[in-house]
Amino acid sequence: MTDEQIIKIYEMREQGIGYGKISQVLDISLNTVKSFCKRNNLGGMRLSTKDGDIHVCKFCGKEVHQNPGRKEKKFCDDKCRMAYWNSHQDKVERKAVYEFTCPYCGKPFTAYGNANRRYCSRLCYFTARYGYRDYWSKKYDEKPVFKAEMSG
């Protein structure tokens, strides 16, 4: 690659021209243009931003750089995304909410994400399966002893 081509790549990327167009105009391999741009921090998104094209994080307000041809980013990073959705749980669209009636106690209940759930609680499950309500107390009639308690 010549010095003239390098200067031309810088100029074209500042204008917002993509890798493919640069490789066609300068008659250079597409991968050569991509590698050069990424090594010189010209890669990823196009450098020029049009007025009104600046996107900000929904949580912290920092500028969010968009990748052309991709879905719009709404958050600057995963921490902001999780913090936003944890504080705005009313805006989450829950699509996998199922309503059931417990076959043991007859109480209606809802379950998220599990369409095959049958019982409203572990207590109803154990009672229906083993025939008694105190499954855990009968199975563990003594307090379990841990190794740390035995040694000291």
C-alpha cells in the first residue's frame, strides 16, 4: 500500500465511506482496507456523525456509538443495561407467563418460562408424590452435621 493510498483511506473514512467503496475506488483488497482501518482506529463504526445521529445511553446519558447496518444500541454497556431493566421492571414484556391450577391443592398460580410446571410449590409436589406433608422433616429428623463442625 502506498502513502497516497493511506492518505486517501483516512480522507474517505472521515467522510463516512465504507470499506467496500474504498477498496473499489483504490483497487485494494477489501480485507487489506479492513485490517488497515482497524489497526489505525478507523474500524468498526464510520467516523463521521451526522447531526441528530448522536445516540445516548438510556441509563447514564453517555454517547453510544452505533455500528452501521446493525440494530440500534440503547445502552453504553451491560452494567447500564442491567441497571436500567432492574429499575424499570414494569416496562419488561414478559411473554412466557403461564397460568396453572395445582393438582394437589387446587390453588391457581402463575409460572414464568416453564410451560410444563404442575405444582404450585415443592410442598405440594412432595405431598402428592410421597403422600405426606412433612417430607423434609421425616427425611432429615436430625440436623445435618458439617465437616467444619466436626473438626473444631
